Amino acid sequence: MNTATEATTSQMALMDSPRCSATTPRLKAPARAKATHPNFRATPPMMSPVGGQATPTPRGVYSARSASPRPARAGVSGGGGSSGKVISLVLVGLLAACAAPRATSKDLASGGYGVWRSRGYGWLLTVTPEGMRLHHETAAGCYPDPSKTAELQELFSIQEPGPSANVRDFLSAPGETRYRFDRLAALPADCDVHRAWSALELFDVFRATFAEHYASFPQRDPDWLARLDAQRSRVTQDMDGRALFTLFADALRSLNDAHVELVADDAASDTLTYKAHPTGTFAMLEQAALAAGRPEREVQREWMRAYRDGILQTVLRGEGHVGANQRVLWGFAAPRVAYLNVLTMGGFVAGAEGQTPTLAQELAALEPVLDEALTAFNTADVLILDVSNNRGGHDAVARALAERFTDQPRRAYTKWATGAKDVPPQTFTLQPTPRPSFHGLVHVVTSDVTVSAGEVLTLALRALPNVVQVGTATRGAFSDMLVKPLPNGWTVHLSNEHYTDTKGQDFEARGLPPQRPLDVFGDDKAPWNAHARAIRALADSLRPPEEKPTP
């Protein structure tokens, strides 16, 4: 375990939310993203709290950029999935972070050969003795996914019988998200027709993808589809690619969903981009950068350094510890008041470039750090679990962390996919762990920066009677990210799932509201020191009466 002093000599890489579905990670996608894991969720990048550098960590969220700039293509038609023109997701690396040991070919083949249509998700999966193929199906057309068998087997490595002979559940690992499929007699005839897609056809696929799968229109923009339909008359058969991309991006802005992205193909990815507009704390930092005439990333790096230094110096009084690739900071904030800050739900392994640690490796790196911290906290009466700057990651990591605070099995949350007809919601339960744990009072601190798997952690913790949520509401981006390549090589990511608490409440778009308000990041007058001051005040308020200083 590194001490705080030792931590200053190393660097923590930039990281988006490393998270998968119920247990898969949402990591930052490498350049050249290939298609399909639905469980990755995108969030704004996190700067290093040590050096603020902007190197991506191996995670699973997709904001891919081409490895080397190439001229943007003028047109929009494509070949229906040729490997040179399609955003590659490199599922081998990314999905390895989410999967258990791969099932054998015998396991995969057992009763599973044939063509299968998913309920929700818009997938057609073909399983043969030679391997797997995937197609995407919408009301506007069907087209192949560029992923190879090895990549698809990471996502669909386990098959389990469904409620009837022609229904099967596919999942990446035990306890992961279940995808229910129905057997088809054959692949629809038009799915393997390789052709150029006109701009108007691409518009229809884009529109159908959102109409069939997007989960949050009621919360984010109920009239979105109608407004998009009104734009169809602007699209011509030979519309320029840049103009069509701009039309799509402009339409997406009103959703302002952190898990909605539009990524151009490799040739144009440097010049055609879309991201949700910053709000809350990120908008405050954007305004600070504009006011100072400085680059926004530079201001964010400075803010992250102040965040880390405030924890180590103001909150932990220079006696803190840093571990798990500098994603975890811990110590005592006051006598008998423990403090644990987890910055992400992944990225705990300092992997080599181009290599993504598996979920097992991530947990193996995190668990000893939690063991050490929670063992040291055996003298504490109360624990502050600070995820106010948590950008997400693996849901499995979120549940493993939450299980450190429960003394009995408790239902944590439920999820289901839009369009998954007659598929019962999947429930996730926390189980007590034999590892060091803390069953006293826990104050979990959140903010509008807390997102994705960080929110899933908060959702799970709120099912525990010994946990109180403190701070401000979370971001409101729970859903896994459904990754959909478009036929011309662009890729769209969207939120397609619903997460609900034990009472059936869905907090998508609005975020989880705190049970005890605390202004974590302050106003735009002093954003650099607000967090440390807020946590310092919280810790002092939680001191046992006999430990409080005499006036």
C-alpha cells in the first residue's frame, strides 16, 4: 500500500466510467472500436488527481478516436461493415474485462446452433460449429456487425435454457446481465446483402435505433422522435457525410444523456464528434476556463489535483493512504471517523498499453486495498464513503464494494431492457462477504459528478439500513450503453436499460437525491477547495461527543 507521500511520485491515468452491465465495465474504448457490448456507459473523462495527465486507462466506455488522423470522407455510404471502415470496439480486449473464463465450444454448441433473435437490443446471433456472427436488426434494415467469433464469445460465452425449447439466455459470465433470445428458422434474407446505404437510409436506421431501444424519452425529451421526423425532409439521397453527422449530433443534444454518443468512422473521427453538453460541476469548470482564457482540460486537471490534495492534506491531515493504482484514498478524517474515497469502479490495475485487465484482475487489485483499509477501520464508529468524483466502472466492482457494508443478503436493484418483451426484470442481491467489512453507520457522499457504476453503487448502498446518502444528487445515467454500429461505419451509443431501486423507483435523468444535503463542490467562486471544506465539516460533525474539541 502506497502512502500519500509515495503517491505523489506516480501518475493516475485519465479514466471514463469503466463499467459494464450488471457486472461488466464501462471503460474508455481504445481507438478503433468494433461494435457491440451493450453494457459500457460513457462518462466525461476524469483527470488524474496526481498529475492531471490525459492518458486513457483501459476501461470500457466508448469515445474512440482514430489512432492516426486521416482525411475525412465526403460521402456517407458504406459497405455494410467492412473492417477498414467501421469503428472497431476491440471486443477482445474490452469484453475480456467483463467476462469469466470462456466456455468451451461444446458448452456453446449444446442446443445452441442456429439463428437467434434477442428480445430488446436488436441483435440477430448466428451460432454454428465454425463460430458466431452478429447482425443488427431494425425496422429500417438489417446489416452485419464486424465483430469476430472470439469477440462475440466474450459477450455470449454462456448459454442457459429458457422457459421453452426455442428460447435461450446468453450471458458473458455467471451473475451478469441475461440476454434472452428466440430461435429463428433462418437469418432474414436481406441481412447479408452488402451494399451502399444512402443518407436517407442511414437516417431511417438512426431513427429506428432510437425509437426501438432508447429508454429515457419520457424523462429527457418526450417529443424527440417527432422533432427528428421533422428533419427527414432535409435529408437527400446523396447528402454530404458531414452535413448528415451534424444533423444527427444536433438532434442528440436535447437528450443531454452522458451515455449517448455519436462516433464517426476512423477517417473522420478527428473532425466529426459529438458529446453531451456539460452541466452542473462540469459546466462550472467550463465557465471558469472561459473566464480565465485557459483550455478546459487544463482547468479540469488543476481541479482534480486540488481535489486529491484537499483529501490528503485537509481531510486526512497528511496521514492518508493511496492504493489500487491511485483510485482509492483512505485514512481517518477524525477520531473514530473513517474515510474511504473510491474514484472509479475499475482501472485498479496499471496495465500495459493496449491491454485491458480482466474483471478478476481488477478485483484482485482492489480487494487487498479494501482489506487493509477496513481492517484499520475496526476502531471507527462511522465511515465516510466518498464517491463524489466517481466516474463509474464495473457494476460487479460496485456490488463487491457494497457487500463490504452488509451483514445479511439484501436485494440491491433491478434492471431490464427496453423492448425486451416478456422478459422478467433481473434482480441483483448483495451478499455478506467473509473479507474485512464495516457494519456501522456509513455516510456515502455523492455529487452530480457521480455517474454510471458509481450511481449503481449508491443505488445498492441505499438498500442497506446502515447507509445514509449525503451530498447532492447523482448524474442520472444508470443505463448500460448499447453500442450500435451504423451501416456506414459510424457508431451510435445509447441508453437502453432501466435500473430501479427496491421500491421500483427509476432515477434515470434526475439522479439519486441525497437523504442529507451537502454542497460538495460549492459555487463557481471557489470550486477548487469546496470539496475538502465540505468533507472536513462533515467529518467534524460525526466525531463522537467526547472527541469533539472543547469550546
